[in-house]
Amino acid sequence: MATLDDKILGEKLHNYCSSSEDEGGSDYEDSRSGDEEGNPPSSNIPKAEPAPLNNWSGTASNTGPKGVIEDWRRFKQLEAENRREQEKERVALAKKLTMTVKTEREEAEAKQIEELEDELGELMNDEFLLQYQKKRMQELMEQLQKAPKFGKVITLKSQDEFLDAIDKEDQRVAVIIHIFNEKKRACETMDGCLNVLAADYPTIKFCRIAADITGLSRHFRVEGVPAILVYKGGQIIGNFVQLVTELGNDFFATDVERFLIEYGMLPAK
């Protein structure tokens, strides 16, 4: 049976010598030296054929199991590297497609937006804007004409009138109510200021009611007035009491106007 050395070095078939065969080499020496009479050796002895020469270029591959294993490893390495390169290319292509490819719905929406922008670009010129402004001003003027007009301070004489002045008014109208005490000088001054403001703001409903009618406490009737309550849509949006601490006893319509504008109870002129 052939061994591993036999597979690597080749089987012992031709021109193989070993030290174990040296002992039998005397016959060969005798044949070269001739016979006992000194005659030359016989020419009938077959000559040994020289071993064939291999055309070796200086490198060897796939020579034996070690070479085969090394070639296989190199092949697998190249295959793995190629696979990694292909994977990188696929990932890069996927990212590119993700960033650039749009669905049909997205393309339709983008096209629709582009068409709207083109239409707006045609409409948004000086002539169109001028017509739009004119139409908008006309609508505002119509709304102002339809809105209730007051122009004076309304005195409420009962709690029912107080509630009706708030709940039964147009939702768009702001209602400003002055709670007063006739014995207070600041309340008299507030009445004069509100008469001026009612004329300047005819779409605002200015009212006044005595603190005694409201049923408020005696302490409020003495210390809390003049007080101003502001309602809109049936809801209170402003509650200002003890205004003497803010305005003092001597103040003017412009002071009250500035105070109400600051708190957003009156529209700025």
C-alpha cells in the first residue's frame, strides 16, 4: 500500500535507489570490470534509460495535498472578497434608489403641487391683488354695516336687563359693563370717559349698572368700584375691579382707552 511519502515523492517504480540495495550492487560492478580473463564487458547487458527530465519553470502548483489545500483556500478567499464587493454595490444601489425613486402617488402629488404653483404664479400679479383687496374691503364694509351700532352708554336697571344685555347680544359684539356707585367720585369720572369711548367705538356695547342692583356684597360696593366687566359670546373675557388703584381718582378717556387696549378689550386704532 502506498504511503504519504509515496504520494508526494512518487512510487518506487523507476530509477529508485535506497541504501538497503547497496549490498546487491557487487554484480553490477563485476559486470563493468569484465570477466576474470580481462575481456571487456559484454555489450548485451541492457543499458539503463536515463530518467525523463521535467520542464520545470521555477514555480509549482497543485503538487500534492498541501498545494491543493492552499489553492482551495485562495479560491474561497477570492470568492468571499468578490461576494463582499457585490454586497457593497447592492447596498449603495439600494440607498440611491431609496433616495431617488418615488411612488406613483408621490409623483402625482408632486405634479399636482407644481400645477397649482403655476396657476398661482399666473394669478399673483398686480391686477389680481388689487381686485382681491378691493373685494375684501367690500366684504369687511358689508360686515360692519350689518353689525349692530350703539354709540352711547346704556343704563341697566335690573338684574334681568343685565343678563339680557349679555346673553341676547350678537356673538360678535363685545359688551363692556361699568359697575358703579353714585357716591364714588371715580365712578362719576368713569361714566364720562365711557360716554366718549362709546361714540368712538360704535360697534362696542357700553353699559352701566349700579352695584346695589347686582346684589354684590357691601364691601365690593364700597371698595371694588369702579369696576369693568367685559363679555363676548356670553362669556366673561375681562374682569377689572378697584380701578382707582390703576387709574387713580382723576383720569381721562384716553387713559381708560389705553388701559382697555393694553388688555385686548378694545381694538387698536
